Amino acid sequence: QVQLVESGGGSVQPGGSLRLSCAASGSIFSINNMGWHRQAPGKERELVARITSGGMTNYADSVKGRFTISRDNAKNTVYLQMNSLKPEDTAVYYCNADIYVNRWRDYWGQGTQVTVSS
């Protein structure tokens, strides 16, 4: 059984910062790509950032220069540092990871709410 557990969400004023964490646990043999997605009310889920096992990253245009994704392979954990937050960043943030147990499969966390409001 593999679980992804997110933490670090909350409420912040515009211009503020938050750091999200997502730890994968269970009978994990290997992890490839890890990423963060978000879904705002009434909108489709969208990719925010992704990081490969080798550390290569890509970001949505809307967060470039403000968000930074990183990972600690020893801890099976991915992070999302979010700076200069805007009201339009308000959403439920989900982490996902490509994990090999007995086959490759995409796993998702339960989501964590981020609210940016004055």
C-alpha cells in the first residue's frame, strides 16, 4: 500500500509564502517523476510543477519565478515553495508521483487547501 500525504497548506495574504510537502510511504521500489497540480473552484485540475528523479523541473507559466519545486529522494518527499502568492493561486493542491511497487503507477495525495486572501 502506497500513500502520498501532503502538508503545509493554509491561508496567507497576497505576497506571502507557503511551503507544501508531500511524503510518499509504503512498499516503494522506485519513484520517477513527482509533481504538484492544483484545482480551483469551477476549474479543471492543472499542472503547477514537475520534477524528474534527476532533478529536472518544469513549471506552469503562471507560477514561473514565484514557485520552486524540489525533492529529497532519500525521504521520498517532494516540496513546493510558493512565494509572492496571489489570490489566483487559491486552490486545492495535489501532489502526484510515478511509483514502482510491482509495476509503474501514478499515485495521488488527498489534496491540501491553499487560500490567498486579504
